[in-house]
Amino acid sequence: MVEIPLPNNRASRDALRSMIRHRSVLPALEVFHAELGDVFGLPVPGFNPVVLVGPEANHFVLVEGRDDLRWRAEQDPITQLLRHGVLVEDGESHDHIRRAMNPALHKRMLSSYTDWMRQCTDTVMKGWGDAPLDMLVEMRKIALLILTKTLFNVDFEPELKRLWGAILRTLRYISPGPWIIWSGIPRLGYQHALKALDDYLYQIIRLRRHTPGDDLLGLLIASGMPDALIRDQLLTILIAGHDTSAALLSWALYVLSSRPDIQDKARAEIDRTLGDNPPDYALVSQLHYLEQVINETLRLYPPIHLGSRIAARDLEFQGYPIPAGRRVLYSIYLTHRDPRYWRNPAEFMPERFAPEQARPPYTFLPFGGGARNCIGMAFAQVEAKVVLARILQRYVLEFTGHRVHLHMGATLEPRPAVWVKARSRS
């Protein structure tokens, strides 16, 4: 076996310059990948992960080594927040919870959700005027309303303003920060936000026990789960589910508003396919170019850009030792921008995803892969089409031209904002 390579002084200097220039850690990882290859270590005190890149690495993590690489890390804030949510469980516990949740997120349910997706989008667009809009904020509103209406069967609009700050603070709680180096750092200032969300979730669980249904919340209640375990699943979906959708939609609107050629082509397809009809499941399934735009957005700006696991036993990948307890990171972001698999990888080219374009397995995985791929994948794909189609039916989008950079929060977000002027087509 060979020793895992570490950045030398020159690579570290180059990475630091890239990080400062782009205001993001991700370009620094690109430097390390170019210098060190598909396996490298990051000597961060108290963290010390091994980073894996490329389709073979992705297959190793997601398929071959799935049972030997744990999702759950007790010291991580996401585990402390979600407790026993499906995202941070392993083995039979994960499989049992996922089986209970699957029917509400199955493809056959999506046609019944699309009208609510459209209505929630219309609700938020009613507040749009002539002033520039921060599309990250607007898409977060839409994603929250859609998720809670379709999966919890509640109207979240009256709670949106009251719980907005708590949701954003909870996202900061699980975002990268000093806890990576020192897990014992006090997590101050979050308890009030977490209590507000818990109070809301326990309230809707209590009310729904008297009126069961076939939405996600109804299925969790029918499964016999106690309230505390249901809370963990609802908070998982509320936080992780809406934030990934908000990131995808805001990046897509950044691209559409800053690239009028792509916006015009997408709108022409929408007008040709939908006319004045609201987007429904059958119609949006015919929006093939819009789907290519969404996939190319997911390639360049994958909301979940990095996967994290803990080695449950001593492992080996391509001759490199991975001892038990070592953190293993597999980089979706780096694989999606690897010139070995993507021509001109920094360019936004929706045509990469035309039907005739083939690509190697495990080079495009915005929703993970293997048996534990994202449970909300089909939901998110349809949601993105419905929301974007509805917006482009109603508005022409104009980007204000400010600088946008990649931000590693709970998801990969456009910062500081995506300021867009939405000009009504009517």
C-alpha cells in the first residue's frame, strides 16, 4: 500500500491564492486535485479527511464500500440536529425509516403534487414588483411552501415570516465552521431557533394524529413511529429538502438571467409546450431543453457538493490505506468539473445532456448514487421544472451584473445574492 499524498508548500500557496481570489474553498480543492490526483489528504487538525475524486472513487463510496462507510458521525452538528433522521442513520435503522417514507416521494405521487408546486410559485410571485429580487430568498420561500404543502399537508405561508430566522439559523448550525477543527466548540445562540422549529413540528404532528392521510406526515404517523422519531424525519426533510431545492433554483435563475440566449431558448420551448396552460406533470415531462438546463446547473453547482463518511473498519482504495475511524470525503464538485470527463468543464453547456450524449457512470451524481441515493430526487427534478417553467411563463429575467461566488453553506449557495429584475410578460 502507498501513503496518501498531502499538499506540499507550493500547492498550498496556490490553493490559498485561488481561495482568496474566488472567495471559496472549492477552487482550492481544484488546485489540490490537479496537483495530487484522485486521492489526497487534507491535514486539518482534528478533521484530517481523505478526499476521493472520480467515478471509481464514487462507486467505491456509494456501492462497493457502502456497508463499511458510515453516514453517522456523532460529533457532527447535522447528527446533533437531526438526531435519528433518515439522512444520518445507517443499516437497518435507515432502511426501515426510508421504507416508511418512500411512498410519499415515489414517482407515482408526483402528478398530484404539481398543481401545488405551481400554486406555491404563484403565491410568492404575487409579491414581485419592479425592484430587483434576491432569487435565493425568493426560491427559498417557494421551496418551503411547496415542501410543507405537498409532504406535510399544511399551509406554511402564515408561519413563513415567524420561522424564517429560525430556519436560516438552523442552516448555519450545520454549515462548515470552526466545529470541523474543534468539535468541542460551544454551539451558542441556536437553542431558541431549534426550539421554535421543534415546537412547530410537534404541533403539526399532534394535530395530524386526528386526521391521517397519505402524505409523508400521514405515512410516518401510520407507521407507528413515536413523535420524536417523526420529528427527526420532518426536520430532515424541512431543512435538507428545501435548502437543496432553493440552491438549485437560485443557481438556475442566475444562469437563465445572465445568459439571455439560454433563457430565450428555454422560454420558446415552454411557450411551445405549455402555451397559457399551467405546468402539470404530463406537460413538464416534455420540457427536454429545460431539463438539460437543470442538469447542467446541477453539474456546475451541485447543492450537495461533498459527501462525508466515516470508515467503520480498515479499508483500501486503489492501494491507499483508509484506517478505521478516518473521515472519507468524496467530491461531487470535483468530479463534475473534471476535464477527463467533461469538455470545457467550466462552461455552461446544456447540450451536454442531450439524449445522444453519453458519459461514463458515476461522473454525474448530483443526487448521490447506489442504494442510498437522494430519497427526494424525483420530487426535486419535477419541482425544478414546474417552478422554472412557471416563472418563465410570466417573466423575462434580467441579471443585475453583480459578482456571484460559490458559498459552502449547508448547500452550495450563490452569494452574496442573485439580484434579478423580473419584467412581466403581460
